[in-house]
Amino acid sequence: MKLNLIRRKRRAPDIESFIFSSTEPLTWKAGQFLHYVFIAGGIGITPFHSILKETDRAEIKQHATLLYANHDHNIPYKEELEKFAKNNSNLIMHYVIAPERIDENTFKKLVPDMQTLVFYVSGPEPMVESLGGILKKMGIAVNHIKQDYFPASHTQ
């Protein structure tokens, strides 16, 4: 499996961002790293859903932990995500429902051996920026933090 990613500049230039594209050369490959942590907020699950769907289709038993924060129990793709986890015992999923938040304590409780992992964070910009900062503060190497965000909608 191969998904193309594009790097883009961020406010925190030492943390790499990612967006999916079919035309740029930076690629994500299942198994490129030993273990991934996918952190999604709301609709930020979309790129991870695509990755997990493809690894499930290809029967790749990728080691990954999914931390999925949502504002309520109406979790997009939940049935499919559960199927992916059932098909892959290396996929660990945790749902974090408001008012709970993904924070340093969440990482300490749910993600062992953090220093060896690669973290992909996708969701609303404030969440992505905050979690990138938390991961850096926890000593995660900046080349092990990949960020993408969905700009906040502004009401008029």
C-alpha cells in the first residue's frame, strides 16, 4: 500500500505536516515504522480511515494505536473501525468522548513506549497544534510528529 503525502509549512516549522495527494513524492508505507499512533479529532478521522481501510483490504497487520476524540458517541465510521480492529489484533483503538480530552495523561495511560513511535495527528487546527506541543514537551522527536488539520469554520 502506498499513500502519497505532501509536506507543508506550519507555524511550528520543526514539526512536519502532511496532506494526502496523488501527485507529490513523499509517501507513507505500511510498515515504514514499527508502530504508528493515529490521533484523530472529529472528522480528522478521515485520512486514518482511508489508511486503515486499505491495510484491512490488503490484509496488512500494521501495528497502530488509534486515539479518536469526538464530541459525542456518534462516531463516524465506528462500525468499520471496529471491523478493522477485529481483523487486526495489532490495531488498538481508544475513543475519547467529550468532556474528556486527549492530553499528556491520555498518552501516558494508553500509549506505551512513546519514544519509539511515530505520531500522526489530524483534526481541528487548535487540537493539532496543542497535541503537537504536548508530544514535543514529552520528548517525542520532531521527525516522529506528523500533523494535518482542518481549518476551523468561521460563522458570519
